Amino acid sequence: MARSRAAMVRRDAVVALAGAVARVPDGMAAAVVVGVSPVHGIYAAMSGTIVGGLTSSTALMVVTTTTAAALAAESALSGVAEDDLLPSLFLVTVLAGLIMMGAGLLRLGRYTRFVSHSVMIGFLTGVAVNIALGQLGNLTGAPVEGANAVGKAWSVLTDPAAVYLPSLLTGTAAIALG
């Protein structure tokens, strides 16, 4: 029994490591959306996968960073000073985790079946538009101003002279090839 348990732990560790490595690009992208260094996204992707693997007993659960959570964190931290950004992000992360744990203990996940497919499509479309508008500054190399994605996009679109053409061409080529 002990030998088979050790083999199972070893297999789970290999799968967890592969899963954590596969989550690196998502973690980096989420960090950029939040406005912190992509390195912090790597930490989040790795630690989330490890903690999820240690605390779960199902192969069906996926622990990863999400763009919706990144947008929510970015919105919550929009007025925070640069020096306070990482501690505030840590606090938001811990609070979100505690709320999710509470929701799980109360078995609130069963209510998600009442959310229609149309609502989910609308939500995900809103997330995609918000990310696209918020990243126009990075795509064009133009300086951005604005408290939200629409404001940032507006600042890029109303000042086309600020667009750095090599950045725009490189980004557009990467999107086309992706």
C-alpha cells in the first residue's frame, strides 16, 4: 500500500509540474493585465497549481490564473499607488481566495447551473473587449492615459502620431501568426 501511494505521489508531482509549466504564459499575461511584472504572474501560476494539487483530490479541477480575475484585480487596484501595488495585490488575492473557500464550503457552486449560456457568452465577450482595449497601448507603443480600458484605448486612438510603427507592425504580425 505504501509503495503504491509513493508511486501515485510521484506521478501526481510530474503531472503537477507539467501543468504548472503549461500555465506560465497565462500567468504572465494575467500579470500584464493587472499591471505588475510578468514574473509575479509566473509565481502565481506555479504556486496556484501546486497548492491546488496539494489540496484537491480530483483530477477534474483546474487551477490557473484567469483573465476575468486579472481584470477584477486590475479594477480593484486602479487607484493604488505604485509602491503599494504588490502588497495590495497580495491582499486582494488572499481575500478572493478566502471568499472562494467560503463559497466552496457553503457549496454555492451548484447555483452556477442557473447562469444561462448567453450570459456567459456576454461575460466572456466583455472580458475579451476589455483586454483588447486595455492592451492597445502595449500593441502600438503609444503612451496611455486613463483609469480604465476604454480611457486607455481612447488616448491611443485620439493621438495616432504617438503610435510607434515598429511596435504596431511587430504586434500585428505576432497576432496574425498566433
